[in-house]
Amino acid sequence: MEAAVASALAKEVVLKLVTLLSERHKLSKGLKDDLRFIHTELHMILCDMDEHLGDPSHSSRRPQVVSMEEMRDLAHDIEDCIDRFLPCAACEGEAAAASVLRRVKKAVTGNRSRFAAEIRKLRQRVKDAHERRVNYGVNGVISAAGAGAGAAAPPAATDAAEADPVGIDKPRQELVELLLGSEPGPPSVISIVGFGGSGKTTLARAVYCCPGVVQRFPARAWAAGSEHTEAGGLLTAILRQLHHTAHVPQDQDSINNFLGTTECLIVIDDINKQHWDTVRATLHGETKSRIIVTTALHSVANACSSGDGYVYKMSVLDAELSRVLLRKKVFFGGCSPELERGSTAIVDKCDGLPLALVSVARFLLGKNELTGRHCAQVCRDLGLHMEKDADFTKLQQVLVNNYRSLSDYPLKTSLLYTSVFPNGHPIRKNTLIRRWLAEGYVQCRYKRSDLEVADENFQKLIDRNIIRPINGSNNTKVKTCKTHGIMHEFMLHKSMSDNFIASLSDQNRSKFCHLFIQNPASGSTLGLNHQHTSPASDNVSDSSQKFRARSLTIFGNMGEAAAEFCRCELLRVLDLEECDDLKDGHLKDIHKLWHVKYLSLGGTISNLPRNIQKLHCLETLDLRKTKIEILPVEVIGLPHLAHLFGKFKLGKDLKLGELEKFLPKKSKLQTLAGFVADENPGFLQLMSHMKELKKVKIWCCGSTDANNESMPHISEAVQKFAQDGMDTADVRSLSLDFGNSLGDFLGSIQEYCFLSSLKLRGRLTRLPQFVTSLCGLTELCLSSTNLVGNDLSNLCMMPCLLYLRLVEADLSGFIIKDRGFPSLLSLCLIVQIPVLPAIGVGALPCVVSLQLLCKDLVDLSGIKIEQHHCLQEVALDSMVSTKTVEMWETAVKKHPKRPKVLFLKRIDPSETKSTVKYVATDGPIREKASSIEFNQVQLTQNMLQNECIISLDQSSSMSKLNSAMKKIIVSEPPPAAPELSSAGNSVMPPSASIC
């Protein structure tokens, strides 16, 4: 891991040296020679490093040039020196602002001798490191942990994690039914996909050894892909087991004849794409074979199960099943109240991963005394135990292999960077990507944009199940995610050991790249380690200390550090969105953070300082959680600002001519989400000058009067924004909240326009032609429009629409005509009255996700899912009746794709301060409430039968328990009529936004 950080950092430094050596900089010959020497040496070191790390066996043939630790420190010091000399590389060649020119001039002239002296020192350090390698043969340290892949398990369970598994009965039954119910024909493939240690192999073995399966398939074979580097060897091993002989037929005709006459079951554990290509080529045509594969990659699972196959996604154990597993493995006699607290800490830390739970249990078995306090201590030091204790060897191997499987070092560094967030904390995808970009962890290739590469890196982590989605949006895209709890712990420990991430209270914090404070409110738990939960203390009071930090992220209270963050003069990312005690006054010196590219502020901020205009490098400003209503006009003058988030107005006394003076000649603003359009049309008029604008959100502020003065300006700005998209055909998103106004002004737009995403909230008397005539529209969200069925039915013929979300009180009369929505992938309906649209034969031919969110939904409501051959999931409101749940679960079992039935819990608008939102939950809430009520009755009956004597304290506790249970059982469901707002996403956590 240290190698990934050092390599990614050194590559960025090399690029900066190239910029510095360009002709634009008037440098002395001696200084240029020093820089050129450093550039050449670093480039050689990088090539050597990549050669060693790309082929671990190479390190045994000759020593490495420089150790990883020394390489990292050199790269850091060189970068620090360059950043102080070259304040803004992006401005090179541009007509920068006068203040920028003065700063650069001062750096080049006034500090030239100092800069040259620093470079000479760095050159000498590089030279000394090289000479040490020559004289003493100093080798770089490359950890061998996890370098080799462990052997796959044979058909018999050999590990405690697989003996007596927990929570496997239901998935095993589901897969056995699929296996035994399939008809002969092309090979039906079941792909089991999930994170390492989630129980994929255990589940496959349970199905493989099921008596019904053994009886059905006389010829069976189990092969481990990790044991065969060559796909041909894997195929030979399978055929030998099927024929029960070492001599297997080699010609395709003999293989086809055998597979066509014999029912075979083949299990390939840990398969890769190359393995599958060979197996598929051999098992083509008519055959009775059935195949089960396991993999950690969604892309491999989808490839294997394309066509008539089935993908089963492994789920982590819930809290109750995690406790059951611990009782089986370590807490044999049950848990006392004190020990229960320790058990809860283990459950939270392991995050439902069976291998992690079993590893911790195995470690605890060796302890003489088992207490809750000791269990909590083990959890706090879990990263250290995973590194050193043999009981965690297999778990560490799985985690290291997940990390080492990533394709390049910038991607590995991007993954390590996620551990700066608290364990279990939801991470917004776009926030993470923008932070990656600000940190320089994205390297573009082949003329692709930074954003494209960053998004691709994120998808790679999702594909490998290292980062898991929490909730998808209405268009099935991942908007919020988190790392697996145990993977987070592993990465955080390694990152802190390698001087990559540290707490601001750490005594050695000045040497670390990324600092954080994680100080949750009393009583809350964020899965933090003891060494970094304390708030910043007296350690931060040394004013002479210089910080190397490139980012500072604060969750909770920052305490005395409030006056210290401005000393981190090289910061690129300052994330204070979750800081609880930040005040307006703490920002008075923020202009000193000249290198900041990403800045987010939280709910305690109500005003921005005027000197924010000096944050010359700022690219992202996130004010969504603040109380800021009036945006300082200086913000729009920031030359590199690309993404601006919040809900604000411009000052009423500012006219267009004054505003244009602040706007840069070439505005780089891409996201403006969003602003309030009132009687001052400033923002609306400025939109036409923002040539890079791709994403806009507007709140319409005014009366219900159709002659509202702001409406013509809004209509004109919207038309201009959408028409500009015709020239680029790029991603273009518009969100409009009509508020108390009517949205009928959109009807005045008659020209053809281009938008890829449109979100409308508020009353419409009719569906504007503007909507149905949009070119390239793939995502449409309509909320509280009160449109009747005929208007909604007109949407059916939109040929490119992929995602549709409707939030309405009543959808009566909405008919999805035959062959309607020919491209739609996801349909989300949130309704008050349980009447769903009538769906014609042949409609929705491509739909994969149906979200039917109404707590009063009755039965199947006329939906015939057998007509939708591509369907993969059906999402229901968690408050639906038990009868409705049973009917849907029965219906999906008859579907050839066996789509999942998911349950989403409605979040009250008062909690989210916005729209109705839904988050994932484990199952129907009404069913859970009934179960709790039943268990309470059973508990009472058992106590009476056993003539239990309850002490006064016990009676008090039982009274509290009964009271709490009553609140759960009889609590009123959320209000039936949704209080809707402009947000266009239902399946999102409270922290997410439609933009």
C-alpha cells in the first residue's frame, strides 16, 4: 500500500517538474540543471518501481533503486517546494488576475534564491539515495503479504468460517430450486457474486452437496479457478472429474456427446473472464449441464450468466444473524449485559462479513477472560491484530488480494483515500469523485476528461464489491456508497502506518497527507479507532509547526482546531460539511488557503467572507447544508470554479452590468445547483455567459400569478440552456421547482432543444410540448404536477427515455400503451392512492427495475411481471401488507429471471427537510412489528409458566421494554400524502441530493 501512495505521488511530481521546466519560467541555468536532474532521477525511480511492483518476482533478481519510504518523503518534499513556488499551474499561459500575477512574480523573484537552495538540497538527497543503493545494495521493502492466492477449498468444508454456516438456508433453497427446476437446453449458469469473505464458496458448496442436487446430477465437478493460471488446465480438471478418469476425450464431438447425454453439475470457484471464455466455447450447443460460478466481480458474473443465466448477489449478515454466528463460535454460554456491549461492538465493526466475524471469534477463543471491555478493545485495535495475529491470516489475505487486484496505483490510492471518512458513513459518489480530482489522484489518458476517468475508477471499485452501494437513485445509478466495514479498518490501519492519513490530534500529523477529526456527538458510534476519536487537543497549539496535509475532513466538533486549519497552507480539500461547531468567524483567514480546490461547509455557517475571492484555485464550493441565502457576488468571479451547490440568491441591488464585471472572461462553471429565481434576474441572465454549464437547478420564487415578472426570464434562460445542448449533445441536466407558481410557462418554448435529464416539481395544467420534444432525454422526474392520465400516457412514445420517476397523489387513467417506453430500464412510481397504471402487452420490453412505492398497495395491482422478461428487481414500500408481500414473492418465483423483491422505507420529509425519500431496509416493517409483538407475548407466557420472580429493578426494565415495544408496534406510519419538493430521487439517503 505504501508503494501505491509513493508511486501515485511521484508521478504527479514528475508532471509538475515538466511544467516548471517549460520555457514560460525564467529560471537560471543552474536551477534548471538541478530540476532536470531531479526529473530524470525520479522518472528512472518510477520506472524501476513499476517494474518491481508489477512483477513481484523481479525484486529477487536485483535491488530496488530507492526504498518506498524514502521515495515517498522525497516526492512529498519536492511537491511542497514546487507548490510554494508555482501557486497555480492551471493559470500558466492564461491572462491571470493581477493578484495571481503578483503572487507568481514574488515567488519567482523575491524567493528565487531560497527556492534554488531548496532544490539543491533535494537534488543532493536524491543523489545520496542513489549512491546508497550502489554502495550497499539497499532494497526497497515490498510486502509479500497476500502476494500469492490461496488454494481454493475442496468440496469438503475445511475452515471454521464454512463449518456450520449461519444465514445460508434461504439462499441455498433459492438456488437449489433454480437448479432443479431448470429445463434441459443451453447451459444455465448461476453466478454467485460478492465481496471476498462474504460466503460465496460456502453457499456454492452447500448447493453442490445438497442431497437433491447429488441425486439429480450423477456427474459433478468442482474446480478452483485460482489454482489454474491457464484456462485449459481448468477445463481438463473439470472433465477428469466428470469422467472419473485421468484420460479425458480431447475432441469436441466426444465432449458434446457426453454433455448432451449426461446431466452434469459443474462448480467453478473464483472464476475469471479468461476461464469463462474457454468453458463457454467448450460447453456450447445442446447440453444437460448446469454451471455454478463464484466471483468477486459483477462484470464477470454478468458475462457468465448472460442470456438464460441468473446472478445471485451475496448479502452481508444482518445484526441478529451476526450475533447468532458469534454465539456459535465464541459466546457459547450466551452474553451477560456487559458482554453484550462487546458483542455489539464486534457486530458493528465486522459489518456482517462472515469471515471477519469468525476471525474475531477465533482470536477471542484464545483469551483467558472474555469481557465486553476486552471485546471493545479488540475492535479498536482490529487493524493491528489483522496485521500481526495468525488468527486473521486468511482474512488479511482476502483483503490484501482485493487491494492488489486493482489495476494501477492511482486507483489503489483512490481506494485508500476513502478511509478518511468514518467507518459506515455514507459517501456521496460525486463528492468522492470531486475530491479525487482535487487531490490529483486521477490520471487522464487517451484524450479523455478527468471526470470520465474518475467515474470509471469508481465503477471499478463497485464492480469488485470493494465499495458497495447503499442506495441507488431512481435511475439505478449509484449515488451513495460505503466501503465494507472490515475493509475500511484494514485500509485505515495501513494508511496511518504509511503516513497517508492521520488524526489532527496525532503528534506526528505534520508528516501526513490527509488529516481528519472524527469526534461524534455523545452516544453515537461511527466505528472509530481509539487512536483517532479524540478531538484536537493541545497538540495543535504549536504555531511553528508546518503541515504537509493536502486535505482536512472534520466530522463532529473541531474544538481548538477551529483556529488551526488555516495553517495547513497547502490544503487542496477542506471538508467541513459535517463540522458541528464551525462559526462564521472561523472563516476570516480562509483566503490564506490559496491552493484549496474543494471546499464544503455545514449547517452552522450563515455568511461567507468577502475575501473568499482570493481562493483562486477553488473548483468546487458546496454550500448545500449551510444557511447562506445571499451569495457574495465575488464567488462567481473565481476563475476555476466549476461546481457550485446551494440554494441562494444574488443581492437585489446588483444589475447585469455589475455582475458581468465579476464573471471571468471564460467561465468554467459546469454545475450551478442551484439558485432562487426572484424579481432579480441576475443568475438567469448570467447563464448565457456560462458556456461550460451542463447542470442547472432553479427554484422559482413568486406568486401564482401567471404574469409573474420572473417567468419570462426563466423561460428564456431555460430555452437558451437547452438549445445550447443541441450543439454538443453532451450530458445536460435541468431541475425546476415551480414552488407556488404554475409551470405552464414551459409551453412557450417551441424550439427543439436537447437535455439528457429533466426534473420538474410543481403544478402543470398540461404536459408541455417542450418535454416530449426534447432530443436525447434519458431521465425524467415529475413530482406533484397533478397531471391526468392522458398527459402522462403521452410520455410512452419517448424513444430514448431510460429512467422515469413519477411522484403523484393519483395515477388513475395512466395507461402505458402497447410497445410503450421501448427503451425504459427503470420505472419508479410513488403514489398515495394504490392505483397503478395499466400496462399493455409489449410495453416496457427492456425494464429491469420496477419501484412501486405505496404503503396501501393491494396484491399485484394488475402488474403482470411475466411480460417483462428482463426484470431484475421489484421494490415495494416497507409498510405494505403481509398478504401483498407474499403475493409478490410468489409471483417472482414464477419469473424466469427470479427478480429480487426489495423493501424501501419512507423517510418523513420533516427529517430530511426536503422531499419524500426512501432508503433500503431488510424487509417489510409491518411483518417485523408483528414478529416483535409475537415474541413479546411468548416472553410473557414463558415467564408466567416458569413462575419467574422479577425484582423491582427488573420490573422497571421490563416496563421500559414494553413501552419501547409498544412504540414500535403501534407507531403511526408516515403521513399518506407525500409532502413533495423538487428532489427527483426516491431511493436516496437523507444526505444525498438530486443534483
